[in-house]
Amino acid sequence: MKRICLLFALLALTACGKSDSDPGPGGVTVGEARALDDAAAMLDQRRPPTQAPVPSPEETGTSPSEAAE
């Protein structure tokens, strides 16, 4: 009987957490804040390119002689 009461108490406590539609930090909901945190983590994991691409003279609209100056 104690185990059943303990299980019931645990289940009741887990329902006490904030729902996704509850107000969260910064005027957004808890769900929106969690999504923003996930997106920020994904952006932090992205690695920048090792070297920035150099545009060709055709892309910049200059002639090769102007590009050499």
C-alpha cells in the first residue's frame, strides 16, 4: 500500500511543472523559451568556414586589372 501511495505522490508532483503555455522569461512562453534555447544551442554548434570565400572579379563587377590594384 505504501508503494501505491508513493507512486501516486510522485505522479502528482510531476504534474506540477510549468506547461508550455505558461509565461516565461522575457515575455515569451515556456515553450517558446525552450525552442529559442534549442535554436541557440544549434547555432553554437555550427562551425564557421575555415576561410571566407573570395568573390571572383565577375561577381564584383571589376576587371582583372582593377582587381590586381
